[in-house]
Amino acid sequence: MTTHPTPALISQYASGGAVVDDATVWAVEAHLEVCAECRTVLTGAVDPGVRDLLDRVADVLAAGITAGPGPVRRRRLRRTGVAARVLPWLATAAGLMLAAVLFEKTFASLPSLVLLIAPVAPLVPVAAVWSRRLDPAWELTATTPRTGLPLLMRRTLGVLVAVVPVLAVAGWGTGHSVGLWLLPALGFTAGTLALGTVVGVDRAALALAVTWSAGVVAPSLAGGQLPIVLTGNSLPGWAVTTVVLTAVLLVRVRRRPRDLTRTFR
């Protein structure tokens, strides 16, 4: 929002009017963060009873803080951030690929388990970085207006930066083309995030992993050959699928920003 919202719009926002759509609410909240003038207008638009209640709560909190004990100083910081809590899930993905490499080396006559597992390997840590149970600040992340899309991309990129080298080593160790493990992994990651705006990333990752395992991995191992979707001819299809799913994700988040809060389950 490049201009100030009108007083009427701020009044509708303050009263929670249904005529204000999600995108407008998101833009107003982002503008209020940086505009003291509009925050003053918002103060005047709030119902007097609500304003009095907030003033009383503020007075009680201020008195409690003043009378209470001082903060306890810690000698060392505790590692409670979401990045530290996701490390076990990254290790799980790495261990899964290591097991796939060992399986493929041991049973050379069977289809490549590395190629079969690579598409869903990033899904566990991707779901972990969007789990409310692992993020100590998920309430702020889910409700702050301007943390949506940039945070989504940063967290997902962080997971891929950690997982893709593991996939690269597994692919190199078993002699597979880069595209055959990279493009499916990126496609499933984009699909998980796009579906995650509807049902939550946890559920989306689980649904896609189960569907892939039941529809592709199990039949491939039983039949003794790789499916056509993991051959060289499938690379253009994976590339197009990844681009389309990424575009769908960006459109959904930009048009309906609050759909991003559904990713936290």
C-alpha cells in the first residue's frame, strides 16, 4: 500500500467489517506498522469500551511488571529456534537417502531406490519447518502481515540447501543424471507448499508421500523396473510441473495472503 488508507477503510478494519477482503486487511496491517498517523486514526476508530478495556489491561500489566521480580539473566543462550529443532528431520532425510544408496548397491537388479525416494526426501524437513509444534514463535509467524511469502521462501530454500547436496551425493554415488533426482524433488516440494495453503504442509507432505509410495515406489519394486515418470523422457514434464506448481503457490499467497496461515497445523 503506497498511500494512506481512508478513515472509512480504517474504521471498517477496526470494526472487523465483512466488506473488507483479506488482501486489503493484509495491506492495511502492513501500512499501520510503519505509519504513526494512521495508527492515531485507528485509535480514534476503536470502540470506546474496547479502548477503556485495553487501557485498564495496560495499567494492570505495567503495575505487575513494576512490582514483580527482575528478569533472570542467562549465561548462555538456549537453542530453541526452529532451525535447531529441524536438524533431526534433516538427519532423517539424509539417513533415508543413505539407506537408499546402500539398498541400491546391494540389490543392483532392482530399480533404483535412490530415484524412487529422491522426490519425497525433502518433504519431511519441509513439513517440519512449517509445523507449529516445532516453531516456538508460530503464532507470530502465522499472523504477522509481511512475514508470509518471504518467510515461506527462506525456510523452503534453507531446507533445499541442506537436502539437495545429500541428494547430489546419492545421485553421484549411484551414477544417475542430475535431472532425474533434482526435478522430481523440486516438483514435490512445490506441490507440497501449494497444497499446504489449503490443508497444511504437514498433511500435504504426508498425502503426497503416501500417494507416491503406494502408486510408484511399491509397484516399481514389485515389477522390477522404473516407471516412465523417472526416465529421461520425463524431464520436460517435471520441469513444467515444477514451474506451474510454483506459479500456483505464488498466485494463491499473493491473492489470499491469509491462506498462508493454514500451513501451520
